[in-house]
Amino acid sequence: MTFAMILLAKLIIAFVMISGFVMNCFSAKAEGEFVRLGYPGWFRHVTGILEAGIGIAIFVPAIERPALILGAVVMLAAVLSLARFREWLHALPAFVVMGLCIAVALSYKLA
């Protein structure tokens, strides 16, 4: 992957993660969604804080790969949670972001 493609992918990931933080922590609808999916309402704050951290950490060279892997895990959890209710179209954006996280993480040479 070229530098420009990696940067664009990281910007997309960061945008989605920071947007997830805002929606999960500050949207009244988020608590209901988490409860509907079988999680406690407060778990939306945990998820949102993780997403904010990931959105920032992917631009810190020393921790970008672990942050990308954590981002893929968070998105996998979202995909699996939505798949339980057969909400395939709702899960598609999380699946795409998960793929971006994996692709960027794998694009770096192993240290």
C-alpha cells in the first residue's frame, strides 16, 4: 500500500472511530441500541472511549499497529452483535472498517 492510501485509510478509520465515540457517549438513542443488542446501557461509554482512543492512537507510530488490531476487534464485535439479529446492512460499515484496520495493520513490515 502506498503512503497516500495508508493515510486515507487511517483518516477514514479515525473519522468512523471518533464519530462512534460521539454517538455512543452523547446520543440518547445509543443506550437503547446497546440494551437491544443485549449489553448493559453503560457499555456504550466503554465502547465510545475505546473508539476515541483508537481514532487517536492510529496516528502514534509506537502504538499504531496494536491500535489498528484493537480497532479490528471492536469492529468485529459490532459485526457479530448485529449479525446475531441478522442486521446485515447495519453491520456492513463496521465490516468495511474492520477490513481497513486489518489491511493497514498488515501493510507495515513486521518489526
